[in-house]
Amino acid sequence: RLLGGIGGAAGVAALSPSMLLSACKNEVTAGSGSDAASARGPGTRAVDVDFRLRARPDTVPLLPGAPSEVWRYDGALVDGPANTLAPINASYPGPLIRLCRGQRVRARLENRLPEDTTVHWHGLHVPPDVDGQPRLPIKPGENMSVTFDVRDRAGLYWYHPHPHGPDGGRVGFQSYAGLAGPLLIEDDIERGLELPDGDQQLILILQDRSFADDNALRYMDGMGAMMARMQGFLGDRVLVNGRPPQTRDVATRPYRLRILNGSNARIYKLAWSDGRPVTVLGTDGGLLAKPQRLRYVTLAPAQRIDVWVDLSDAQIGQRLSLVSDSYRAGMMGGMGGMGAMMGRSALPAGARFDLLGLRVTDRARDGRSLPQNLDPELSPPSVTRTTPIRRFEFGMRMMRGFSINERQFEGAKVADDEIVALGDTEIWEFVNDTMMPHPMHVHGLQFAVVERRRMTDRRGWPDLDSGLVDAGLLDTVLVLPGERVRIALTFKDFEGLYIYHCHNMEHEDNGMMRYYRVRA
Ligand code: C2O
Ligand code: CU
Ligand code: CU
């Protein structure tokens, strides 16, 4: 049962709304995933969900006119709840994987690409050997089966490749080509809130792309490649769920938007066209303790945001758009224009554009109102005066990308100051004295931001900082130029090698990535 079959118009069907009704109706309660036995590996418990994910080249319609060659994931359910996998528009990006906290999952990964790949479960607290790291590639034509327990809170996570060869990383290329997809975890706490679901819950994956006249995807060609090494790839248009932004008919009721920035390097400043505040329910690692209202939300690559929008009082015919508002980019952002002059037409880093139109066409009575409290059990790692601080300073290497503590990626080689102890809580301090923002991501866990401080003003991207949502649990935090950001992390359950890196994919591929070791 392969999903997202392409062929004619079938490929352009939108994600079927009913697919977003709860997947966890017959949730397994046995072994909630927190027992010590499962921490040691698959053990004896049977799997609850078993699916296949095949990476392969294909041709799919992305824009009107000629179809585009892409690399994509085919998903096929082997065993488990029928709505575990849902196609998203021509399977570019990959299918929506829906899991419930507590499930044991088997994923059968198949590489039908002409080069190495991996499948990384971004944001999930899983053991190192199933994390899809660069040191465990799947060769062309080969398969790998991984089993893990879903231990994470309800939230929108995602999956994408993570290969890194002797010539650098291929994360940017492979995810740009289409290998990325959303992974939604549900749990009882979230279900108890009765937030909008079904067709009142929309998943939006934001990815900027550039196309040639024949609709072929363009990546890092010409002189743009040099520029992209420094600023990351910026496309000249934004696709939402793999197609040009759409307008949807909606009713007078609340909606829930689950937004993933799946772009290689673009930072969005999300706002509503009528100036209403953005109501945030959650971030990377799930729900906040309470909703937050912001004028706009800064969403860096790999980050997710969970948004509530209430149209109960709207008039029939009223329109509202989710936009990425313009911001004043720093020096490198301004060079998006220079990229264009050098043969690559980039939408400048700070341009304004529409992402989703909502048109109110129906009246609906819906008793839902915004809950005042979301997750009372949210417990970020707690820090004290004596919590050790580990410092990571970013630097720039002329023509060779960015570094962390003067080092670049060296495979699984771990330095003495990159070893942490199992069970410990630490503060990691990211210091950005470069002229680019760096969305820093740590594998294997969710962390909490404990401090964000501006050290210098000289390289600010000033109007991005007030849209940052540092609350809740994150796996990716944006560190703006001139800033020092402190996060608290606890290394739980699994020992071994994980990576941490900048999630600007071109920075990562060009060496802004390192391994760290959790030692028992
Ligand atoms: Cu989105 Cu290293 O990952
Ligand atoms: Cu990750
Ligand atoms: Cu970076």
C-alpha cells in the first residue's frame, strides 16, 4: 500500500483533512515507554506500528505546467492503526507520520537513491543507533530497520536525511530535493484539551525553492553556491506543503495551525495580515504551560510552532492571511540581493509574502475557546547556581563555512570538552560573534532556553528577536548575531554518540556540526 501515488492530477490532492482526527483512539497503554527495560532496546514487547519508508527519485507536479524531478519518501503501513501515514500533496514533502506517545515503532528504511542517506527523527528522544546520524548511513540499494519507543510529548516533529560524506554534508541537497516530512505525536494530555482537530487542524510545511523555466528544482548553482555557503540557500519562492501557497475556505470557529519551517536557511517572521496577535500554543517539543500572544513569531529552520486562530467572530466573506512579514536583515541577509545579481534570483532574506489565505465561507457553532492552561506537567530541566556551563563559540572560516569552538565536523571524533555524563543537567552557552544567525540544534533531547542576552549591537537583526518564542521545550534555538543564548539540557536514558549542529543546512553541511558523547 504505497501512499501518495503520483500520476496526473492525483498528485495534487491536498492533505485529506479527516486524516488529522486523532490517531490514538486505540492507543496502547502497555509499557508507556518510560520503563527501564525499553531504554535498553527493543526487548520483548511487540511493535505497535510498523511502516516502510522508501527514499527514491520521482517526478511530481509541484508547480502548474511540467512536473519536477524530486527525491521523495514513499510511506507504506505494514501494521498498525490505519491512519498512521497520511499523504501530503504528492508526497513532496514526505507523508505525515502520526504516532502516539507510548507506542513502539518499527521503521523499515529503504534507500533507492544513487547515494548514501539516513533517516533522522528530528526532535525525538531516541537511542543513538536509531537516530539516523551521519555515521550510520544506508548505502544505495540497501535497507535498515530501526525500532524505538515514542517517549516524547505530543507535538509536531519531523524526519529528514542526515548523510555526511568526505566532501561534506548532503542534508541540504537531499531535503531540498524532497526528502523531509512531518511527524505528529499525540498524547492524553493534549487530547484532554480538545483542541481543534479534523479539518480544523492544518499542517503547514514552509520551504523556499527556486525553479528553472522548465520547473526543474535549482539548488546552489552558479555563483549562488558561494554565497549560499555563507548565508545558506534562499529560494525565490516559498512552497507550503510542496505547492504554491493556497487559500482555504473556513468557517466561523477556531483553527489550529501546526507550522514547520522545513527550509534550508530561511527564517520566517510569521504574522497575520490584519495585525491580530499570533496566539502560540506550543513549540518544538509540544505545548506550553499557557498560551502566549505575540505580534509576530520568528521561526528559524527546523523549528515548529503551534498556533491557535479564532475566527468565531469573523464575517462571512472575510479574508485573513498568514504572512511572513518583512524584517531588516543584517549584512548577509542584504546580500540575498547580491546573490540575485550574481546569477541566482533569491527572494531576499527579509521579504514579505503570503503563506496561507483563509476565506470565511461558512457559519459554524463551535463551543471551543482557548484553554487558559495547556500542559501543567511541562517540566523543563531545572538549573541552579551550580549547574555547570559548557561554552560553544561560533566562528567563521573564510570560504570554509562556520566553526564551533574553532572546530568543524570531524565525523564521530569527540573532543574532551564534548563529553557529558548520563543523567546530568548542564547549561550550554552558545556565543554568536559571527554576522549570521545560527539555529542551533541538539540531537536526542528537548531543552529549555534559560537566558538570551545581547552582547553587542553591531550585527543585530533587531526585528527578529522580539518574535522569538523561547518558552516550552525546544530542540532548535536561534542564536542571533551578537547574542549569547543559554539552554538547559538533561542527558537522559541513552548513552553514546549524538550530534549538535547549526540547522542552517548549508552551514551544517559545510562543517558547523560536531558529535558529543553521553557517557554512563
Ligand atoms: Cu533536523 Cu541533525 O537535524
Ligand atoms: Cu535533529
Ligand atoms: Cu549557522
